[in-house]
Amino acid sequence: MTFLSPGYLAGLLFALLPILLHLFHRRRQRTVLFSDLRFLRQAERQRSRRFRIREWLLLLVRMLMVVLLVLAFARPVVKAALPSGLGGVVQGKVTLALVLDNSYSMGAKPSGDVSLWHEAQKRALEALERLHVGDEVLIILASDRPGVLTPEPARDLERARRLIREASLSDRGTNLSSSLAKAYELLSQAPSPSRAILVLSDFQRVGLNPSGPFPAKNDIALSLVLLPGYDRVIPNTALTEARPQSWLLARGKEVEIEVQAERRHEPQENLPISLWLDGRKVQETGASFGPGDSVRTAKASLRFTVSTPGIHEAVVSAEPDLLPRDDQRDLVLNVPEAVNVLILADQSGSGSSAFYLAKALAPEPGAPFTVQTVSPQALSRVDFKGFGAVILSDVALLSEGQLARLEGFARDGGGLLIIPGPHTDPGYYSKSVLLRLLPLTLDASLQAPEGSSFSIAQFDQAHPALGLFSNRSQGDLSSAKFFQPYPCRPGQGTVTVAKFTNGGAAILERPLGKGKVIAFAFGLEPQATDLPLKAVFVPLVHQLLLYLSTQPGPMTAEYLVGQDVERVVPSSGGTAPPALTLLGPDSSRSFLEPRVLGGQSWVSIPNVDKAGIYRILSGEKLRDAFAVNPDTRESDLSRMSELELKKLFPQARIVRPEQDLGVLAAQVGGAREIWKLLIVLMLLLAVAEMFLRERPGKKEAGG
């Protein structure tokens, strides 16, 4: 029940008036002296009992008369059949909530030329044609969150048509339930006697919660509009992943992009895949799908080399199909300038750790690293500014001042790599160097039994530096032999990221301030290991040094639509840039307010809305970039059947594509006013009140 004039409901307070009058005119007993009252008291008790019943009935009838009169003035409306003459058909307004699914799956083209989104817009405009002057409309765009275009019911139907025509497809997924709940919430506040919801969607399974019937309201009509091609299975291929094997990139170093694709309800076996770098096509390959039922997967690799440092924009694309939005993945590759590495070593001749490290880091001009080797005695003359990492290679002794400088370098964001050797005193290192830089108890080296050796058996495959080696084509960590490892016990805050076959720690790590410290539990001399002679040595050293030299902040530059983005933009002198601008994929610009934390400018971009490449500019200078891709769970175009929809929405009317939306008028119509019925009931109560008030008096007069 709704009311056309709800303001009159305040008059219900007048229903208290009969109670007040009853209390005011209540009969007071008088005391009369008489000789014998026995028979009079008995007669009085009988008459008082009848009188009290009559008074309570009169009070109730009078209160109901007031209530019915007030309700009649408020003009209540119900959707029910009434006897002729007692209920008038409401000629008042209709409030219609249009829920348009604008998730990116609505971009599918079942017929190959017209998208579901355009069909939904067409049907929504058709629904508006069924409304009349004075009717109201709410428009809600349904993706993974409700987008309310009209916070209040709008009577300007021409404006509503314009909003529908100008609405666009989003890059978001689907959560149809939340948008429906929002429509019910807004309609519940509308005073219209006729209220209805019209849902235009592809009704994907991933966008609905089939756990049970959707909670609805009986006084709000619900229609589910099926779009053309609803009964058709739409084949689709989606690129679900495209990312480098490691985000630790370097100039001149080969980059391998791993691509994964899913194919649903498509018979083709091969998928052409292209890679575009900075707007230029650099490689093309193909992915082959294995056997499967409705869903098949395929993987492919794209290899290329970036020779220039800086921020590079990459696009991996597949052959377009009926849903183009998921046929592309965007990436941002940030290739740093050459990393400056300082090797601190007592011995740097052939066969030493420092010798192998220098050869691995800078084997030829143009390598991604520049290397400077100094002795501990010359450390005081070295300016750490400009170095990304420092390696302690078999250093025998360090003064307190030198340790303090190294600790300060790490705390300010630098990286330290500690490698023991024949000149290392484990006891001294444990109590001095490691205690300050990486809590660790180092014991004397363990000699492997003759004819045997240790190898690396386990490592953290999610580690930014070591994860690359989960693919053995990039290097096999287990291929190296270790003859004299150092048994060690990690202290507080130190984590083991790789282990030997005997379970002992091989590589350990600890964050220190804004920087990182890594230690080997083995030396690099020939008598200790053959690791420097293995193919995995160079990529291992490169990965570790790139990781150690990486500034604080996100390691990746990839996000999904709807996520919050936190980025670090390097600042100078600990102060934020004067102004930062975010340039979106659609060329829109918005200002960013950076906050300085630890010498870095952090910016926050909440709930990114569009897929593509975002650029952060200072003036017109590019400072940072990141990629946003759609959530490929939306790529599953399987839909709920009509039977499943009826179970989920038992009160809903399903409108098939060939049906006219004239059924809408029948569904939202039929509301009737009942004020005439209330007046009739009030008059009947008035007659009853007169009868109750007069009847006892007549009996007493006759007696």
C-alpha cells in the first residue's frame, strides 16, 4: 500500500482525541446516605458492568472513525481487485527504474555487427516511450558496482533519453545483484502508486549469485529483459595474462613475456598473438590450444630486447573476436639506466669472488651494470651517491665507521650483498658485520664428503629476484655444486629464501630501512663451488643486483580495473614535485596530490575506472606509468537459463527479445484508490456508534 497524499497521515494523532474526551467526561460517583444499600449495590454493579463495556466499544469505534477519515484523505492505493464503485483506477504517475548492464561483456556481438550494449540501449529507449507526462524514471548502470545516473526520480523524459544515449560501456565486471538492490532502495523511497524495475542485461553467471532467491518487494514489479542472441552460445577467446617473467628489467637484457589465453566454445586450434612496443610491432607468434571441453587454455612466449632505458609501453594483442575488449593486454616496462655497483674486496685477482662478480656484471661495454672495485681501505674516499648496490666480497675486516656508512647506505634505500670467503672469520662476522646488517650466526664452513657436494634444492618461487628461475629455461639453480657451505642460523628479521639439499640456508635476506640486505651462505672461489662456471650464475647475479638496487615502491606496473593504485614517483631533496598530472587512457587529465614519505613521492589513484596505460606527468615530463587491464573473469559469457532466472527471481516477469514492452504497462498498472471504501466503512461505524450511544438510554427509560 502506498499513499498519494502522505502528508495527511499526520492527522492520525487525532485518533487520541476520543481518549482524551473520555477521560475528561468520565462520571464521578456521589455519596448518598441511605439506611440499607444491599439491594441497590447489587443492581448498581450489574448496570456498571454493562456501562463499562458500552463505553469501551464507543471509544474504539470513535477512534476507528478518525483513523479511517484520515486514511481516506491520504488517498491509499493498493494493487488488488475491488468491487465496482469502491475503487478508482489511479491516474497518477509511474516510477520506473531502468537497470542497464554496462559491464564489458555487453560489448559482445552475437550477430557479428550489433553489440548487446546497443541492443540494451535500444530497449531502454523503447521502455521510455511507454511512459507519459508526469511519470518518473531512475537510471542505474550496472557493472561491478551500481552507477546511479539519476539519484532522484526524473520527470524530464527527454533528459533520460539523452542520458541513455550518452551512457557508455565500461571496462568493469558484473555484480548485477548490487545494482538491483540499489534500484529497490531508491524505488522504496518513491511515493508513486506504480513502481517497476526493468533489467536489461546478458545475465552472466559470474554476475549473479545463484545461491538462493533474490529478496524482492511485492509492491515493486520486476521485469527481466532478454536481449537478442540470448539463446545463442557466444564463442570467445580472451588473453588472461601477459607479463614479463621478471619485472626486474635491464638495458640490453632479453625480456620474455609470458602470455596465457582461454578459449570458450571455439573450435579453432591456433591463435595469432602480436607484441607492440611503443607503437611498433616487434614480434608475432602463435598459441596452440590443447584438447578440452568448453574451456581450453594455451600459452605462448614473446622474447625481445630493449636497448634504451626509460618507460616503454607494450601491448599484447590477439586476433579480434565477438568480444574485442579482452583480446588485448597492456604492459608498462620500466628499464632503468645502467646500475652502478660497488664491489668491496680484499682480493680481486683471478679466481676470487670479486673477479667472477665483475665479469658477470659488466662483461662488455653497454652492459646493464657499471662496476667499480675498491679495497676496504679506500672505502672512506668513495661517495655512495649514485650507487645502487654494494657487494662485500670476502672482506676480512671492517671498522665501526665503515659499518656505519654501509648501514646508512642500506637504510637510505641501497642494497647490500654479503659473500663470505677464505678471508672471512665467521665468529667476527656473526658478532660484528652480520649483527649490524643482517642478524645471522655464521659457523665455520662445512666440507662436503669426498666425491659429493651440496646443491640448491628449494627457493622462494614468489621472490622478485628468484622467481625467474621457476622456469628452468632461464637457469637451473640446482645445477651448481657447493663443496664448502657455511652452516648458519638466521636471527630475528632474517628470512631464508633458498636452501641446500641438507636443509641448510643458502641465500638469506633482511629488509633494512628502505633498503635490502642479502647474504650467501657460500663463497664463490673454485674450491667452494662451481656456480661461477654455470650458465645460471650471470642471470642470478643480475637478478639479485637489480632487485637490491630497486627503489622502494611497487615492483610491478600492472593493475586491474577497479583496484586502488599506489605509485612512487622519485623526488629530489625529499620534497614532492610541485605538481603532478594523471593522463588517462582516454586522454583525460586529473591532478594528483603527492605525499612525501622517506624521500619518495607517493600518489594514490583510487578505483581506476578504465583499462589502458596511465601516465604520471610533472609538467610535460613523464615521471611514471602503469597499465590497467580488465578482469578476465568477465570473459566467461555463459548465461543463466530462463529456468534458472525464474528460480532466482520467482516474482519477476521475463520479457523475451521478440516480445513488445507493452507488457510493462500491464505490470505497473492496476493500482486502485480505496478512499471510497474507507468512507463507506467510516459511515457504517458512525451508525454503529449512534446505536451504542442511544440504545442503553431507551432501555432505562422503558424500565
